[in-house]
Amino acid sequence: LRPRGDIHLALGQQAQPTDDLEQAADLAEATDDASSRDLLRMRIYDVRGQALLKSRPAEAAASFSDAIATALATKQDSTYRAVLHFQRAAARRNAGDPGAEDDIAAARKILHGEVRQALTSDPKRASEPLWTPYFSRFQEQYDELMESRLEAQDANGAFVYSELARAFEPMQILLQSQSLPPGFRSIETVADLERARASLPEDTVILQFLVLPKGTYTWVVTRERITVVPQRATKRDIEGWTSAALESAVARQRDPFIRATRAAYGELFRAPLKQAGASKTHIVIVPDGPMLGFPFNGLVGETQEGYLIERASIAVAGSTSPYLYALARDQQLSKDHQPSVLLVGDPAFESKRFLRLPFAREEVNELSAGYYRGAEVLVDVGATVPKFLAAVKNKTIIHFAGHGIASPQDPWQSRLLLAPQGGVSGELNAQKLMKELPKLERTRLVVLGACSSAGGSSVGPQGLAPLVRPFIAANVPAVVGAMWNVKDASAKRLLVSLHCHYRHGDDVAVALRNAQLERLRNHEPAMTWAAFQAVGYAASPYPRPIALEDPNIEHLCTQNSLLGPDGLPSQ
């Protein structure tokens, strides 16, 4: 009877559960086993609260209070108690009771305790496939809380809830780093948000989205202020644009790709960008729900507006807190050692399904000869999993050019393909990366020049791609990857150009933008270059040549694709 009441609620039938719950309560009271009786009472209080949530919220809050008291008395699972606190917060909010905030704080305290205990006793537990989905279970409650705060004109309070919903798990991993930036705080209060805004660069705007079934809200966050732009795009609209963009990109169909990216630009970005102002030349996009996986670097407006990358550089982040962490971590690395580089190209993975990648080998050769002389290079049979995991430590820049596979049904099985060694397979999946990748305390940038290396089903509420997440968790401030399958030759042209710009002083988002603009001005369709996106932030560790400070000179990378560190052709 009690589960049937649950089903009635799921169907939106608020009245029908009453009879079921009354009968269930009578049966519960008749049982001889006291512990079973308490457990049944608790669950009945829970479902009754859900049934009354919208029609009689004060009574719903009282029912959830009975459930919480019973859960405490019977020492129920702490996660379930957190759920009950979230539900009572929703009821109290509907009833206009300020005690809702106390329930949110109680739920957060429970979750903090669980996570910190797990990560302290076994940090690698954070990599288990069932551990990350745990953090997504409260998304619906957080969405309701955010929507209520926005309806009450509390943009800051709603934003804090957004950060708590998305950033908690990745930040708990990062905050255990031995190289934690001094004074860094993730956003858990409105005061934290104010401090965070003050730390943003003047040229940067963060667009953080909340996608709901009936519409979308966009926070526009700059150093000067935070505002909210309500937008009419629904969850279904955005699902359609994302699906159309990815499908047409894979099929190399230009017109459908343009239609999807133009629709998303007009409905999701035009108004927030107007709010941000023309002075913001660095855009950080924090997508939500169905936006995850969208090719933001391919966004295009009407003819007079052009592509978004013609206006500004674009970076993507799981939420604002990890992006601010990337900024702080990058500054911490700015006075670090002489840069060191690892280049991995065309590993000899043994499979008839995957052909060798001659342009990946050329890519690595060109980078080592032109920009990163003295780099450690792993190619062919030498590019094995053990050698890769050993070589990444203490490298400033890591570049992988090889095969990648996204696994939408099982994200943790998304993998990079390296050469086998003895009995060790060449498959390096996301789960193994998460467990065996060492802390990259000196690494500033990872470039994954592999198919779908930043694509596939995202992991956790923060929306990081499965092959990107291990590097972010290993303390790398920025990762570049591809959203879908890319051609060997196209990837080589783009990524060599990216490194040219990065080697000559551009931060990674600007370097990627410049490389993509070169392809655009060469009249290449967007689906050939817009697959690559930058996650996070990484300044260049290299000084900028004086020649590039002249605003009238064409950038050196557009003149010659093989230039040395001094801006002169390699010998």
C-alpha cells in the first residue's frame, strides 16, 4: 500500500495516496515487531508528507518531522535522513517557514560528514562508479530550492544552492590536494560568493545555467555584479538543440549544425551576453542538464553577430567553484619550475577496428621540433599505459594524440587506447585513470587529442566528461578535449596551432580560440573545428614574444605553423 502511494505521487495524483496510507498505517500499528513498526511508520510519514507537500505544506512539514524523529530514534541511514531534511525544507518553504534554511544546513552537514569520512578513509572510493551518482540524487530538491529563491528575487541565495548541488563532490577531492592554493574557499555561503566575484578577472563573465522543464535561468556573474536572466527555452528545447548539433556534427551535415547552434545562441546566450557587456572578452560557460555536451565553441548568431568565438574566448566549467579553483591553482603554478612536456602520439594499440594515426605521429613530431624541444616523447610501441602513468608526473604540459572511445552507457569505461605491454592491456579507462593517475601537482595543461575525449555521458552533477574528470581531480587546472569523433588530419592542424599560440603566451582558451578562428577564416565548416573545448583555465608558462605586442602585426602562428620559442622558424 505504501509503495502504491508512491506511484500515485509519481503520476501526479495527490489525493489518491490518502486511502492507501491510512490502510498502511493501520497494518503497521498491528504488527508485533516493534522495529518493523517504527520503520513502517517512518516511511508512511515520508510518503504522507510528499502527498501534502503542495496542498497543505504545513501539515507536510509536520509529517516529515515525525519521519525525521523516527529515523533518529531507529538510527536509520544518514543519507535517508538527509533526504527527509531536504523534503521538510521544501514543505517549510512552501509554507513560508524560515526554518527551511535550517533543514538545508542539516542535510548539508550530514552529506559533508559522509563524504569526508569516505574520502579520508579511502580517497580512491571517490572513483567508484556508484559513488558519483550519489551526488546527483538530490538534484530535484536543489532545483526546487533554486527556483523558489529566484522567484523571491534572491539571485545570490539561489546561486549558492546551485554551487552546493554541483560542486560539492569535485571540490572535496580537490581540497585534499597537498598543493591547495592558500586562502581558497569554495562557494558555500553568500559571503563566499561575494569574495569569489571580487577575485574574477575584469575581462571575465561566468554564465551559469539552470535548466528547468518550463524555462531556463542564467546567472551572469562578473566582478561588478551578479544578475539573473529568465529565458523561455525549456528543457525539451535544449535537448533538441544539443541532440541536433551533435548528430549533425558526427554526420558532417553543415546546415542542421548551423540551425541548432544558431537557435541555442539566440535563445540561451544573446540576452545574457547583452547583460554582460562588450568588455567581457573571456566567457566561462557552466552548462546544466541537457546543455552538457553542447559544442559551445560552434555557437553562431545572425549574420551580423557571427560566431561567439569571434567575440570572446570560451571556457567550460562544471561550476563556478572549480573554475575559481583553476584560476587560483594556475596562479600558484605561475612561478613554478622550467616547463616540462610529455607528448604521446599514435600508440600501437593492437586492434583491427582502429587504424594507425599517421597525422598523430606528425603532430607529436612537429610539436617536439617546433615548440617543445627536449620534451619526453612516447610513440608507437613505446606509448604504453605504465610508461604514460609514470611519465605524467611532474610534467607542465601533457599532450595525447591517439584513439579515444566514449562509452555513453557506462561512462567509466570510456578510454584512451595505448600500446599493450606484456600482459598489460593498452586500454586506459576512466575508472583506472581516476584510481592510478598520480596527483599532478606541477601540471598546468592536458590536451586530449582523441575522439570524444571530452564527450560521452557526463559524470556526476558537475557535468564533467569521464576522461576529463580524472585529470581535474588530479589537480590539473585545464583540460582540452574533443566532444565527438574527429579526423586525424583536422585535429593535427588545430592542435598544433593551439600549442603555437599557447607557446607564444596566450592562455589556453585564447589559444584555442585563435586556432579555431584560423580554421574559420580558412572557410572550414564549424563541425571540423568546434569539437574541441577548454575546461578550466591555464595561463601560458612561457613569456610572450615582444613582436606579438605590436597590435598591427599578424600573429606569428598564422604566418608559419612551425615557429620556435623565439618566434623564429625552427632550424
